[in-house]
Amino acid sequence: MATNTTQEQQSEAGRHQEVGHKSLLQSDALYQYILATSVYPREPEPMKELRELTAKHPWNLMTTSADEGQFLNMLLKLINAKNTMEIGVYTGYSLLATALALPDDGKILAMDINRENYELGLPVIQKAGVAHKIEFKEGPAMPVLDKLVEDEKNHRSYDFIFVDADKDNYLNYHKRLIELVKVGGLIGYDNTLWNGSVVAPPDAPLRKYVRYYRDFVLELNKALAVDPRIEICMLPVGDGITLCRRVK
């Protein structure tokens, strides 16, 4: 009996490790309960379709988790967002969550270095009737942000900005985005708990990409914690999301 119990625990640990990138809960069963009870019954059909399509992609760990998608959708409705930006799109699950939350005349400036991934999800977005809200730009975000910052009419013009892209540029993004988000508006940085590695000891066995980006995430978290221009709230949703509300 003890052997069977040990095998079951090891099996459970293995399953949790696979979802751990998108859930920081210690219990996979509890995470599945949240999905089954709160997320999936309310998930709009287009988001379900895009989630299932993305799950078949070899880079599916890059997608926003379903519970985070639900959170973003409600958050945008609560703040009555209309003019938004997304850096890092992948197949567009979080983008669709945003588009569905915005009013019909809402706008999203969406940027990603890979148009091919975005176009995988585009038919679903089009079928959902929200593609007209999205302006997609392929390529690095930094030149686009620099151009936006140059024109003062863009300053304090965005209600919400979501960043889920190259972690080594998060601080560079922040220096620009803080000029573009309005006072009272929000910037959301994804992956700020980075697979839980932010509290891992130096000699912990980590996947190469997790170890590489960890220091950049730690640097961002320290900088956000002392930035007097924002209020912050770090949430253990998905892989960790830090909300920054601009106050001045």
C-alpha cells in the first residue's frame, strides 16, 4: 500500500510540474478545481476554441493561462478600459480576452515579433467579431514605443497595458510605458513569479531558460517595488502577474 501511495504522489508531482509554469498552486487538483468551477463554465466560446487550438502548438507554454484570461477580462471591464496595448501576443488568447472586454470602439495596439503565431489565432478572433479593435504590429516593440513616447499626445493615453514578452526587456519597457499609461491606468507585467524560481536557492535545478531570465525578473520586481510613480499588487495568478497603477 505504501508503495502505491508513493507512486501516486510521484505521478501527481509529475502532472503538477507540467502545469506549474502556469499555476503556482502546490496542488494540481486545486488548480483543476478552479478551472472546472470558475473558469471553464464561464469561458466565452471563442476563448475556449483559441485555448484548445493553442494547446496543440509546440510552444503552448507561452500562452496565458485560462484563469488569468478570465481575470484580465473582468479587470478591463472593472476599469472601463477603452485604449489598451499588449506587448507579446503569441496566438492571441490574452488579446482575445481583452478585445471581448472592450467596448465596440475600443482599441488594442498589439505587438509581437512573430506574425505567424498571431495568425494562427486570428480566424478565431475574426469569428468573434472583435478583430476591428486590434492593430497588430510585427517586430520588436521598443522602436514602436520610442516613436509613441516622442509624440506627447500619446502620453497618459492608455488605460491598460499588458506585457508578456522578453523578460530581459521588461525594465526597458517600463521606462517607456510609464509615460504612455494614464494616471489611474494600469500596466500588467506577466510572469513576475517566474515558475516560482524567484525564491529558489542559487543551486536549485532549473530549466535553462528559467535560470537565464530569473535575474531579469528579480531586477524588475525590485524596481517596481520602489517606483514612486506607481502602486503595485503582485498576484499568484498564472505564473504571477504584477499590476502597476500609475499614481503620478
